[in-house]
Amino acid sequence: MQKIRKGDKVVVLTGKDKGRSGEVIQVMPKEDRAVVRGINVVKRHQRQTQTQEAGIINKEAPIHLSNISIIDKDGKPTRVGFKVVDGKKVRVAKRSGDVIDG
């Protein structure tokens, strides 16, 4: 089970976007990276295709999982732990002890 999943609200801990938050769009567990909406935006040159015209586009680049943290209910970053509740393994916020739904 992964600590950060698609749809989680996360905050960036280090780098050029430090302090900014966004929603996880995609998680790449094999590379230990995630794509976060509006974070780590880079410019890419796009070749023209039948569906898309040429130009410079902005897109989100993957960010390492160690540089992001889930936002707790009070809006601050928290670490994630695991607990068995009613026979199911669930994610738990270390800061508040609450179960992270998802």
C-alpha cells in the first residue's frame, strides 16, 4: 500500500515550489515520483500533430515522493502511518492520528 495516492492533497516540502500545495494527478511507484497539479511546471516544445498544433506548452513534471507530504485536516504537512481498522489496513495521519480516507 502506498503512502501517497492519486487524489491526495499534498504540500511541497523542498525545491522551487516549496510551500505550494496541489492535488496528485498520477503516482509512479517504480520511480518513486508523483505528478501534482500546478506544481513543478516546465515548458516543453510541442511538435504539430493532427490533433495538436505546434508551440511551447506548460506541463507538470514528476516530483520525487520524498519532496511532498500529505496535508492534514489543519492544513499542515503530516507523515503517514498504517493501522488495521475492522480488519482493513488504512492510512493514518501521524500528526492528528486520523484515518486518511481515499
